[in-house]
Amino acid sequence: MVKVGVPHWADEPLLAKLPPEAEVHVLPKKPSASVDIDFWVAPLFKKDAEPVAPYLRGVKVVQSLQAGVDWLRAFVPPAAILCDAQGAHNVATSEWAVTAILASMNWHFGSDAAAPIIWSALMSVCVASFGANAHAAVDATY
């Protein structure tokens, strides 16, 4: 049984989807006693983690909901593993970017007639500028 600590605002229907092997602990905003957990889903902001982190015991893994984890390092026990959410939004971001490009093309050219002419050039620009989202952008278009 893995003891998972989640922020106080975690959605109940989402928590119900966790496997039965996960013993979920909804962490209060400001705990008054120690909480023993194995896996901590950290809150989104430092101001919300500060009052909780000192009460956590036995933490082996800390999962950030954001790609950036610099602010969270101070709250991670020395032997624990820190996981970030890098790549969590690649597909959605890429789909939005491709949609915005297509909408812009339609607005500028007034029809889809010019699209085949400049499509390959636009895709080259997309792939070059998306960085980590490049593969998701290409997948979103095919």
C-alpha cells in the first residue's frame, strides 16, 4: 500500500480514479500533526507548500504539478526523488499553436486556397520554434 498525500483542493472524482493500492491522504492547508506518506503531490505554489512540508514524514517521492521545480527543492527530503511535470502540456500547447496558425492563415488569406502553398514552410517554422513541443505539433497535424 502506497500512502499518497495530495493537496487539500484535490478533486474527489479524480482521486477516486487512483488505484486501490493507493491510500490517499488529503492534506490540510495547515496540518497540526505529523503525516506519514510515501508519495507527496506538492501544491502548485510555495506559499501552500510551506505550512505543509514540515509535517510530512517518510516521503520518498515528491511530484510537482509544474515543469519548474526550483522553488520545491527546499521541501524535498535528501533521499527523496523529485519529479517534475515537464511535457505534461506538450500536446495541448501544440494543438493550440497549430490551430492559431491555421486561423491566422484563414484570416490573412481569406480562404484555404493559399494554405497548401505555405503549409510546409509553416510546419518547418513550427517544428523549429516549438522545442519540446515539436513532436506533439507534428502529431497533432496528422
